[in-house]
Amino acid sequence: MASLSLVQETQQNLWDATNFREPKKVPVGMEFTYWPFSYAGVTYKEVAHDPQLTAEKYLQFLDDIHLDYTWGMASLPNPYKAFQALGSNSFFLANDQTTVAHNQTADVYMEDDEYDEFSKDPYYFINEILLKRKLPKLDQGRKEAAYGALRQSMLEFRHFDLTNELILQGLAERAVYTLVNAPIVFNSPLKLLFDKVRGMKNTLIDLRRRPDKVRAACAQLLAADKAAIPLKPEDLAKMPGLKVGLTGYHVECFLSGKQFDEFFMKPFLEVCEPYMQAGVKFFLKGEGKFLNTIERYRQTPKGSMIIMLEEDDPFEVHKLVGDWCTLATGISASLLKYGTKQQCIDYVKKCYDTFAPGGGFIFMQDRPLLSANDANPENIIAVYEFANEYGKK
């Protein structure tokens, strides 16, 4: 079991870095989903029958690579067999027998003319109407058949959940700290429409053809989401230490500046700023390019945002908000895949030399490692060995 002192040291380093003080060591993190299986030389399919074996192989890379933290998504993300048991083809095991892929063309969405019904009670529509379309075996005429499908799905999910419990237990034993630790998650209402209700194509069309319907739906979703937040700001203010909630982008990187302000920034500040004033920080899992809106975060209290970058140049971002927001960056997955070992180390060194002085920097790559070919293992070992040493005072 990891020593308490090691966990406390990581917590202190994260606290210092995110409060613009130079930590004893720049915290080193990584985001990954299915890539660890390839590092262990197995496929997910080969080990999935045994939760203990799956967890052991999944965590094997940590024998060679030291991590201080993950932002939060550090386990298997999709119980695809549970979905399949209920008649959904939205998730499937890809040809590499390891990566679970999302088949967006198989997703079922709300129809164009259902916005008014949706807005009456968004979560009733999602959970009672749309869910049965997405999972057709729940909507069978014979209750016995529906129950049988549900039972099989729950068995598959329990197997999946046990695997993740063992993975998370293994991470804790290795003192890998979970950065997002507060039960405050903000997803913009438009993101929910985009991801679950209308889909990518339909949502972007709706913004042009029926913007008032979109606004009405988002207003109802926001009201419901605010009412469902489990803790008030004053509750979290009493909690000691580093408190980090979560937000993220999907649709946001497709929006104009004006749309971004309306559909993300305004509701984000409305919901989350009281928590920031109570000492909560928010980890932003960025996606795509958003340099054009990054300075909006100067509206938040200094040090309250930890921003993971994806496609934007971190050196340009640092010029705009490096004195105000913590940047979670340091190496690109493409460089880890295609660069030489020395090119990777030189880039990491440049990031440390630029971002680490004065705090406001934690190290991680720019996008999750999903599949076997997403990164050169030799580069990863070299980069993380260098980052863990170079970041020490």
C-alpha cells in the first residue's frame, strides 16, 4: 500500500502548483484508456474474462513509468457488453480486439419536432422516452424478455465495474492521486444535447435553424442540473485541502465566440463561480482548439482553473492566461508517437523551462492514449523519466 506521506507530498505539490507557487516537484500525470493493454502485450479481449487479470495487465506499465496523478479518467470507460445486452450497437470492440469504439451512426436521437416535449421535463424525456429508443430490449412487449435482457446487462456491468474497482485500487496502492475529487461536475446543457440527445450533426444544424428551441431546452436542462448538485458552496468551503471539480468541452470547440459565451461561459460562471469563491478549482478537459476563447477564464478567480490543452499551442496559451490559470500540458501524443527520443525530451524541457517557474503548471500529454499505436513506448518511458527528474527543485 502506498505510504501516506507519498500521497500527502503529491497533494501538496498539486496544491502549490495550482496556487502559483513552485512545488518541490512538478506533478506528473497521464490520461489513458485502452493503451495500457498493448504495453502489457495483451488484448483486452484476451483478459476481459478475469477482472483481476485485466487490472494487473492494465496497470503493468506503472512498473516502468511513475505517475503522480491522473485527472480522473483512469479506468475502462465503456461497458460495451452491457449496452449490447440491451440491444444497443453504439459501442463495439474494434478490430484490434482492445479498443472499444463509439459507432455514432448507430446512436438514436430525439427528433426535430420533439423539442417542446423535451423542454417540459428534459430528464423524464431522456430517461423514460429516449432511453428506450437507445436500448430497444427494454421496450419489448413481453416484460419477461425485457427483464431477462436487463439482468444480462447488469451481470455484464457488474463484471465491468469490478474490473474498474480493482484498477482504481491498484492506482491507489501506487499512490497515483486522482486530481478531480469534488462531486461538482459541470457539463453545459448544449453539450448534453450534442452528446446524448440530438447528436453532433443535428445540434449544429439546430443552432442555425431552430436556435430558440435550443435555448429553451438548455434553460430547462440548466435549471434541472442546478437543482441536482449534491453540495452547496458553503459545504465544500468546510472541506480542507485541494478540492477540484470537473468541466469539459465537446460542442464548445465548434462554437463562435458569441455562441460560446451564451451556451458555455454564462451558465458555467452561473453554476460554478460560487464554488470557486468557496475554494473549489475546476479541471477543464479541453478538446479541439479554443485559443480564441481562452481569455474568458480571466473572469474566474485567479488559480481556480486547471486547463488541459489539446490542439492549441501551449506556449501561445501561456502568453494569454499563464499567469491566471494552471496549464496541464507538456507533450503531444503525436510527438510521443512520431518524434525521436531526443525531440521529445527537448520539447518537455522547453515546457518546463517556460511554464514551471512561479507555478501554474502540471505535466501531462495533450490527449488520451487510446490504442496500441498512439505512442512509442520507448518515448513514453524516456519522457516520463525525464519529467519526473527535471521537475524536482
